[in-house]
Amino acid sequence: MQTHKSVARDRGVTTIPQDLRERAGVAVHDELSWVELDRDLWLVGPKGRPEQAAPVVETTLLAQQSPFPKLVRRLLAGEIALSPKMAERRHTPTQEPPAVNEEQMIMLGSAPEPVRRGRGRG
Amino acid sequence: MGVLSDPSAFYTSPGSDWAQGDLIIAPTAILWSTGERPTHKYPQPAPVPPGIGSVVYDLWNEAPPFAKAATIECFLGPAMILTDDCALDKDFNVKVEKLMEHGKSEADALAEARLDPTLDPLVVIAPILPYKELRSVSPTAVRTAQAIGYFPILESDEVDEGFVDFGRAVPVSRQLLSEPFAALSRDVKNILCWKLAQHYAVRNLSVDAQIAAAVGKTIVASHIIADNKNRLIVELELEGGDCLRLRQEPRQAEANPSRVRGNRG
């Protein structure tokens, strides 16, 4: 991937190296678009092109950063609603469990004590 | 290929409401003792993309007089609903039944209960983490659902591989849950229930394992029944159709120490 550097001068004036202007097709009086991909990360080019490229670049960058790239792609594609309308709650008749007394509950929960190598409360 | 290694058997389409085993996006949190984690200045931007990093804030500006100072670490990413389906709708079901007892039709009772956001406000979820964050346990044991305290998330065309850490379970508001981006099949949900039972009550289940080993057959179901003397009977169904009944020992009168021969108190 080719990279180019330029230095911002007074009041933010900067120059675009000639070979980059030629490769990118930037002519005199062309309007440049700046599209923010991330904090301190911008996609710059003649109007129209960065906007077209940004979603692809953003998705790729985010997916590369995340341990869940498929999830990120689905989120960016709008496939997962973050505020869903999940109003269709269904009623299931409540069922009381069989009544057991304290003695029976103690028996149900009893088992040999495991050997604990606890650290204490230190 | 078993259900834990076949995506088409592992997942099913999400239902119209949240359910146990649904994969969602939501915040989770850990409470630390202050000083255990470096803190951030409040507030911080939300993590982009989800599943990366966390924010850490001190809860109070000084240690409280009656407890230790606490710090909260919050995450945002994929998570699994652990709450059982019955518990997800416990308040809701009771409200519907009360409304019906007061003469409302089931349709009207459902419609009214659905409008009440205070019913079952909390759902217990646990984060889904990448395998690089797994410690002390082998990834193979987690992927095959043999490790206690973890549950595998199988990679599919639409879901990234990871694991659920039951030790990071936390209650969150129902209103913070995204729609499910995947849901577990019936068989895999059953495995999830078993793994949750193992995690929270493994000692009791170890008795089942001892019985199964002793009789040489797998226990496939259990029922609690009582006899006509109200003694507890646990009926275990074994594979092959056999049945094993465990009866509670008859109540024995406690010996009075003063009446035990040789004990002069």
C-alpha cells in the first residue's frame, strides 16, 4: 500500500504531492471530502469517492479489530436491531412445584462435602 | 457430527420474544475493589466495535465508612441469556392470571400485561468471550461442553466462535437487550440447562453421577413424589426404561441425651 506524507503549515494549509494528485485525479478547484473512519483516522479524496469507499473500509477495519468480526458486519449491515420491538410475550400457566418440607429440602440438597483448597478471606 | 459441532443442529431461528440461550448484544459488568483495575475519567465513548475493551470507574469519590470502596468495569458485546424461560416471564404470567381471575379475557389480559414494562425487569446474562481469554481450562473441554462454568458458542456462517463464562453472569435490564442475533436449538438448550445446573449445584448432581455409575445406566429423568406417609421419594428413570426409587429414611425419634445409658450429663 502506497503512503504519502505532507506537513500542515500555518492555518492548516497543506499541499498534496504532485504524484498523488495525478494518481488520485485531483484537479485544480476540485472539492475534497474528509470522511471520519475512527478517531484521528480520515479518508480523504475527491468528492464522492471517499464516501463510496468509507463503508467498506470502515467495516473491514472494525471487523479486523473485533474478536467477533461476523457480528460487527451484521451490526453495520443493520441486521440486528438494538432496540427491538419484542412485545409478543406469551402467557404460560404458572405451575406450583410439589411442596417439600424443610427436612426433605435438606435431604435433596445434601451431598458429600467436597474438599476445598480455599484461599480463605485473606 | 453431534449437536455441539453442527451449526444447523446447534442454532435455530430466534422466537418472537427473548428466551434462555438467546445470543444478544448488551452491557455486562464486574465490580472490583478499588485499586484492582486502573480507572478511566468519566465519561468515556462507547466501545466501537462491541466486544472490545471496557470502561472502569470508581463508584464513589471516597471509601464508604461501612464497606470497601468499589470500582465498576463495564463491557459491551455479545452475551447469552441464562435466565430460564419460566423466570423470564414469571411476573408476566402471574399478572395475566390475576387479570383473568378478575374477569378479563385472555386476549385482554395479555394485551394489558404486555404494556407493563415493570414486569420481570431483570434478565441474567453472561458475556460471550473469545477463546484467547480462556484461562485454566482447555478450549477442547469447553468446545465439547465438558468444562464446568463455561458453555461453547459454535462458529457458523453468521456467528463467531466464543464461549460463555457463567462466572461473569450479571442481571441487566430487559430494556438493554438487543434482539437475538442467534438462538439455541432445543437439544443445545437442554445441554445449557445441564451445564448451568452443574455450575450452580454440582455437588448435588455428583450424587446422580455416582448412582448412574453404580447401576451402570444413565439417568434420563427424575421425579419427586411423596408416599402416603409424606415421605420423600425420588424416582429416577434409567435408560432402557428401568426405574429406580430412592426413599427417604423413615423419621427416627431423636435420642434424648439424658436417657442414653452411660451418659450422666
